[in-house]
Amino acid sequence: MIKIDAIEFAYGKQHVIRDLSFAADAGEVIAVVGPNGCGKTTLFNLIMGSHKLSKGTITVNNKNIDEMSARERSQLLACVPQNLDPPEGFTVGELVMMGRNPYLSLIEWGKPEDFLIAEKALLKTGLTEYIDRPLDYLSGGERQSAFIAMALAQETQILLLDEPTANLDLRNQAILMSLIKETSRQNQTTIIMAMHDLTLAAQWCDKLVMLLNGSVYAEGLPEIVLTVDNINKVYDTIVEVQYSTEGNRPIIFNIEK
Amino acid sequence: MVYDTCSNQKLSYSNKNRTIYIRIARRIVVGLVVILAICIIASSIGAVYIPLSDTLAIVINKIIGIKVKTNWPEVSESILVNLRFPRIILAGIVGAALSISGAAYQGVFRNPLADPYLIGSASGAGLGAAIVFLTGLPLLALGGGLLPVAAFVGSIAAVTLAYFIGRCQGQIGISTLILAGVAVSSLAGAITSLLMIKSDPNLRPLMSWLLGGFSGSRWVDVFILLPYVLPPMIGLVIYSRLLNVLQLNDLHAQTLGVNVNRTKTIILLAASLVTASAVAFSGVIGFVGLVGPHVVRLIWGSDYRHLVPMSAILGAGFLILADLGARVIAIPTELPVGIITAFFGAPFFIYILKTKKRPQGN
């Protein structure tokens, strides 16, 4: 599906990503974790093609993304960035329809099936009643959902979410994560998320990729990656890890004084 | 907020939104009818009042070509056909042009205050046109094209300059762009004045042209202007959906498959061509590009698929009425139309400045 192979990237002389490799299969939910500045957002920008790789390759379905047009890439990869910049004066429905742009020619404003797909994305994210509401009037969490609905309407094989739960309360975190899980299972979508909440990542993701200084420090099942040693080393802190009674998933407590 | 994943709810959005073409088309038709009514009423009013019934009869006979009553005074017909009709139509086209390019500039720069006048595009076009005026080249050289082409070059140069001055680390703030535009505008204005002082004392045509206005408009102006403004205006309407996507930030728009740089360049070129052609025939008139699009925003929201065509229609109506004001407020003299547009436009500018929600950059 998506294969990231020994990529490197530097801002000027500062190496942000070095020799980073991992792969994800169809239908997998992956969390990329690591401390601030470890290269998560840069990695996403590289996958989306907004930065050029200095070395290595990223391939989707065995095709190098560097050789794809913006349009081709937008039909395979969707991204919800961390800092959302909602366009002023637009409604939720109008925003979600923008997700259909990769499939529309210059003179098309949307075929009936495009509206249907947009509507299904709204239904999935629970925003059906918000169709005509201006984005400016939504709460942070609702706005986040609107952008996720737009990405769902893009109907891509790979979905990148940068800190999707950052603005959400406990209940909405769970609702969003189950939506993500369901999407990946139903449509065989590969979902890659940058996450700070390790317990949440452990609970919902199939696989974790832990970054340190721009390369992969540990990778695999949550219980394998989220060990006390790994976390203490990567985050430079002191934690305690316990395991949930249901599913034996790691729960992380920060005990640094 | 509840995520409802059950899928047997009735899907109504698709039905509702399938009709977006129809809704927009209906608004455009209604808008055009209103503009036609404004044109006819504006034709009746002036230094010489012509009864509405005569105006209507003349329109139907002369323009549509159906014979109805023909007992109007000959002088009325002459005033309408030779003076007022071309003037009003030219004002309408220029208003539509300035307003649609205002909407396009606002979309590309993601800046609600962008207006051909405020970002320097109009003054740049003015300078380009003034150079042609003063070099004594025949104005109708290149099939009437010299003036618009010179204005176009000036307009593009000014917008590009303002853009690069206002840009800071790849970001461009709302206020910096306007400040840069004002600086470029002043510079272009100063050069224009300098050129005037250094040249022939017989400057009356240039002076009155620089003040902006439509007195002395002829049918030939309308016919020369139309082929310059109509194709890029249609282009802007076609690009209106992409203007929507450009309202996301550039990186995000790119992930939706938009070639951001190419799209922005095309829209800027089209908007500048429209502005330049309008300025070449009317002089520099401010604020039309601000009033038109913002009235549309207040009524119908920010969707550019409505905003672009409806801005053109509202801009046309606004400038026809402003020109009517310029003609009749101080009879027998005429005011420069720019005074009227500034009178309405400046408070608008202040209103937008005070209510804009996103203090971008600096």
C-alpha cells in the first residue's frame, strides 16, 4: 500500500528526517508518536508532497508519489492538517463538497453522486444537521469533524490525520476514533495519525511508529512499542505503564515530578 | 455533537444541492432584469427629463426592433441613443468589471479588503494608459487595443509589485497587502502627475479621464471594451469553484489536487486584464470592487460560485446608479463619479476593516 523507504529531509542544514522507513497495509490504523519536533508534521508534509525529499522514496501502490500529478495524488491521499484554517463565510456543506475537487473538471461544480458522497461523509461524522451552518459558528471539535468529513468525501485509500483528537473531549475522542476504525475496516482505508495521547493511540491503533530525532525508534504493536524504557528514552521523562483489563492495552501515567 | 453512523436516514442534501446551477442561474436572471430596469430609469433622468414611457418606447423600437408608438420628440431619441444609452451601458460594463475583479483579488489573496483600486492595480493601469495618452500615439492603434494593452501591462506590474512588497516569508497579511498597494498606487499616481507636468499643456482630455467618469462615452467605446472584458469575466466565473478551494490554505488546497500557483496566476491575469480594460475606458474609479462583492457576501454568503457572477451584476448596478448621481446631483455641472463611489465605498471599507474575523499576518 504505502511504503516509506529510507527518506531524508533537511530544512537548510538542519536534518529533520533521517533514514526513516516504514510501511502500512490497506485497512491499517497507524499512530505516529514521538515528542514535539521529532518530525511528525514534516513526515506528513513529505507524504503529501508539499516538501521535496532529499533522499529515499515514498510509494503508494508501488508508484512513486514524486511522479504523480497533484490531482493523481489527491485521489489517493487525503490529509487533515493540525492547524485548521477554516475559510471565512463558508458553510459545512460547502466545505465538505470541496473534498470532491480531485474528481471534478474545471467546469464541473459537482455531479449528483458527488453530492451523495459528501452527504454520506456528513452523516458519518454526525454533521448532517449542520450542512448550512457557517464554519465560523462551530465549536473547535465540530470544525475538526467538518474537516474530517471533507477528507472522507475525498474517498482516498490513505488518510493522514495530524493530531485529530487534540480539540476533542473524552466522549468525542472515542466517537472519532471509532469512526476512524470503522472507516478503515469498511473501505480498507489506511489511516496514519500523528498522536500525542499514547493511551488513546494504544487503545485504538493496530500499529505504532515511534519517532525520535527524525527516524524510527520503535515500531509494532502498541504493547511492544509502549514500554517504560522506550517512552522514558524517547520523551525524556519518567512514566509508569499499566495494562487495561480489557484487551491488555498499555495505559501510560507520567510520574515525573 | 453526536456522530450518527446509522445510514438509513433520508439523504436530502444531494437533492437540495443538485439544484445549485438552477439557483445561481435564477439569481443571475433576476439580477439582469433589475439591471435592465435600472438602466431604463437612469436613462430617463438627467439634465433633460425624458418621460419613462418615451424611454421605454425608444428602447423597444430602436434596440429590440419592435414597432410601437413613435410620437416621441426627436431630441429625446437623440439624447438617449447617442448620449445616455452608451454612457449607461459603459458604466454598467465597467462596474461589472471592477466588481468581478475585486471578488477575484479577494479570493486569490484571501483578503476581504482587496480591490483593484486599493491594491494598486487600477493606478498601475492608469499609469500605463497615461503613458499612451502623453506619447501622442494614436489611441485607436492596434484596432483600439493600444490603450487596454498598455493599461494591462501597468496593472499587472502594479499588482506584482504590491504582492512582492507585501509578502513576508511566504505569508501576506491583510493590512500589509493593502499598505503595499497604497504605496504602489501613490507611486504610480506620482509618476502619472510628473508625466503630465512635463508634457504638453493641453491636458484637458487626460485630466478629465484621470478623474474617472463616463461623460462623452460613445458606442464605439462599448464595442471596443466588450471583447476585452467579456472573455476573462467568463473565465473568472468558470474558475469560481476553484476560488472556493483556494480559501483553504495553500498546502491544504494542494492536497485537494489544485495546482495552486498556476490557478492563482490565471485568476490574477484575468482579473488584471478586466481591471485594466475598464480603467482604460473610464479612468480610475475606486471602491466598486469592494462594495459589489461584499454586498453579495452579506446577502448570499461567501461561496464564490455565487459571489463571482453576482458581484458583476451588483457592481454594474452600483456604478450605473453612482454615475446617475454624478450626472444629476449638481446639474448643470457633473461630479466625478469617483466621489460618489468613494462616498459609499469608504464607510464600507471601514466596516469590513472593523468586522474582519481573521487578523492575518502582522
